Amino acid sequence: MREALTGTINAKFGALFMAPGLRKLKDRIDPSSNNGGFFLGVNGVVVKSHGGADARGVASAVNMAAGLARRPFRDEVAATVKSVMQRQAKFTKPEAIAPAAKAAAV
């Protein structure tokens, strides 16, 4: 991307105007500041940090877990699954819905 933004004089002017937005984008997609993924289907909050995470990345994953634990995240996911299951039931036969998915929505 650097080469594309510095290749011509017009690209350099464009890059000058895009710089603040590109910095924000870089921060948003930086794996250290957005580390961790949560597991669904677990009765509680479980966040897994990426294997190569540095201290900042681990702190990000811990903050994510703390934020999820402070709110009714499990209940929100269960309500969403139940809603999707109800909408799906309008278009499919009830026996076509997997028993495990029904149990998860309860």
C-alpha cells in the first residue's frame, strides 16, 4: 500500500489527505488492539487470545472477557439464537432443525 500511495505526485497528495483515516484504520485492524475471540456454546464467558499475542494483545483479550462478563452476553446470544430459530421454523419443517440447536436456544 505504501508503494501505491507514494508512486506518483497525485498519489502523494491523496495520501496526505487520507493519512488520518488510514491511521485510525491501522489501529482498528491491529491484532494487538483487537486480540481474542470468544467461544459460543459455552455456559459462561470464554475468550481465547491469539497464540503470538504480545502483552498488549493479551490485555486486549482480558479486557474483552471482562466486558463480556459485565453484561448479559450469554443471555443476548441465547435470545438471538432463539429468534433465528423461530424465524427459520417459519420456512422449514421443525424436524429439519438440529436437536442441539434447539437445546442451545432454550
